Amino acid sequence: MRTTGFIRTATRWRSYSCIALAGVVAACASGTVRVYEPPQTAARISLPEMHDRLMELMVVECPRMIGTRDRRHGGVTVGLALDASGRVERASIRKGSGDARFDDLAGGLAARLKLLPPPQVLANDPSTRLTVLYECSMKGMDIRLATDSV
């Protein structure tokens, strides 16, 4: 009985490495950006209300996060597009925490924010950055919110 052995191709590794490198670069360049828009019927909330709601939600999320050693603390940076009155028209994750569920909670609540009107409206789309930091431990949890203009 005749057996089939390994057949070498005539293509050199350099050709394959260029193709592989191009694929890696394309994958890195096409990162997913999550964007959140406020629901039409949802009431607007303030930063203290967002903090309180995140604390309520973290009662459920912290036990899950404590189970994974690298998710006990972290933060997410959310870009906010404000209208002239200070209402958020769109929120987008600029830097994720590594935990998609927490990022979705923070992004969804950030889209419902009503902040103080920006002092100067530039091109009807002033940007503000919101940083949400969290820490989960067996003793409790902590959430910190900070905003700054970009």
C-alpha cells in the first residue's frame, strides 16, 4: 500500500510572515468601539445619581468580579458628546476596564447623564471624558467618578 508523506510547498516563510503580519495589523487597527445613546423615554440623571445606581448594580457584579483575581479593581474611560444644555447625546468607551459587563453598565448610565452646560460650545459637539473607577473586596465596594473636558 502506498503512503502519502509531507509535501513541502515552494513558498518561503518570508512570504507567509508578511501575510501574517498584515493580518495582525489589520486586526489591531479595527478595534470595536462601543457607543451608547440615551433612550428617548429615559429620564436624565446626575453624576451623584449615576454613582448611586452603579453602587446598587455592583452588589450583583462584585461577587462575580471577586472570583477573578484580575478584575477586582479597574476603570473605564468614557467619552461624552454633550449638547449645549449639558445633556449627553452619545457616550463611547475610550478605554475599557477589561470587563465588558461593567463597561456596558457604565456606558449605558453615562449616556443618560445631564451635566452642567459646557462654558463654551465649540462646533456644537464639546467632548468631556468620564472616568469610572471601581474596587471590589470582601469588605465592600467602592465607585469613583471623575469628569474632565478634553
